[in-house]
Amino acid sequence: MSDKKEPAPGDGLRSLRSTGLFRAVNFELYAKPNAVIMAIGLVAITGCAGYIAYMRSKYEGLGYYGAVKEDGTEEFVKRKSKWD
């Protein structure tokens, strides 16, 4: 009798035979999800996106707008009035 257990439905790649190199290169396929690390990453990405949105609205509130130059880059330029 074999001492290996039968793969259960839902085991995915963990149940297949593979080499150590394949497991090292594709670590994410074999690691179990970690909710704490996922929550920290979600908070960090949300914080970065919020900071970028805050800085953009701050510049727009000061009278700057995003102008696209000829080479395709975006630059914040102060609004000018034709009446001045």
C-alpha cells in the first residue's frame, strides 16, 4: 500500500507532483493565503491612492490644471486669464 493520500477535490496544484525548482519559482501557487498580510497591503494601497487623490485635488484647488505637452507628458500649469 502507498502511504500517500489521495488528492481531494479543491487541492489544486498542491496535489500534483512537481520539482523543487517549480515550487520555488511559483511560490504563490503553493503558499496559503495570509489575511493579515493581505489587509496590510490593502490599507497601504488605499492610503497611497488616497494621498495621490488628495495632492491632485489640492493642486487643482490652487488654480493648477493638468496640461498634456507635445511629447505626451502631463504637467501642472497655473491657470491664466486672458483678461490680465
